[in-house]
Amino acid sequence: MIGAIIRRDLARALRSGGLWLPLAFLLLIATLIPFAIGPDATLLARTGGGMLWIAALLASLLPIDRLVEPDRESGVIDQLVLRGGGEGAILLAKTVAHWLSFGPPLLIAALPAAAMLGLEGGTLATVMIGLALGTPGLAALAMLVAALTAGLRGSGALTGLLVLPLAVPILIFGAGALQIGGTDGLKLVAACSLMLCVVSPIAGGAALRAGRD
């Protein structure tokens, strides 16, 4: 069942342009940053890594209103539960599909974006490793917030208010790894990401059950 959910959500993301949208989004941000802060190559190289992290967070939020609510409203999640699928397992499968729809494209787009921002090889390697470790946590966080706000009217603004504070630790540790040039920040990114991947299906599943009762 989990594999079927992943394939279904990936196919839906592909139809809606979800696989190329993060790539275009990141390249657009990398193109606009020099216009916003100026053409100073040193400044761009120093701030570019942090900008890529912010772009990764925003890319994970692009489809947040379509992650859970359409399936909850149409009864798909209820049917999956009746067939023996737990809410936590359903959300875990959806999290994997969500990450596959934006994580790998984001990593691919980070290469030309880093070149446009003038990032050095060592900084680029740290950014790529950090994004590979951190984007699963961002996907899990987006799924958790989507489950918590499912069924609420006007939840669009609420999702941003919930996600941004919760994503601060990953962003801080990811950007910190770029500043100190060590692995401690990457280890903390991995720890935060792993915690979110474990907690999100459990808490999100509980929220879906509470909303149905």
C-alpha cells in the first residue's frame, strides 16, 4: 500500500508540474538575488549558501495545500484506513513522495544556482550535503503542518506561520555548517531531519484521527 501511495502522489505531482517547479523556483531565486543585494561577488558567495537553504524551505511549501487536504476531503484517506492502512503509515508514504517530488530536483538545480552565485567548491559541497540531509526533514515538516491544518478554513496563511518557526533549527544548523566549515552543523541538520521524519507521521496521524472523530 505504501508503494502505491508513493507512486500515486508522484504521478499527481508530475501532472501538476511539481517535479520541475522547485528547479525553476530555485534558479529564479538565484537569478534575482544579485539584483537584490548587488553584483558584489564576495557578498554573493558569502550569502549564497544561506539563500539556497531559504529557497529549499520555500520549495517544500509550494504544494503544501495539496499534500493532505484533497485526499482528506475526497475520502481517499478514510478508504485507505478502512483497508488497513494507518494514518501514520499513509503520511509517511506521502512524505516520501513529497520529498521525491522536490528534493532531487532541488539538488540538481543547486548546481547551476551555486555557479550563478559564485560559490566555491567546498561551500557547494557543504550545501549539497546539507540539503540532502535536511530536505527530508523539511518535507516531513510540511506534511505535518498540512495534516494539522487539514479541514481548516483559510489555512494558507496559518501553514506558513506554523512551518517557518519549526524550520528555524534546520536552517540555522545548515547555514552554520557553511560558516564554520565543519561537520558539526551537518550532524545537527541530520539529527533535526531524522527527528522530524519520525515525529511527523505520528503527530500528523494523530491529528487526522482527531479531526475524524
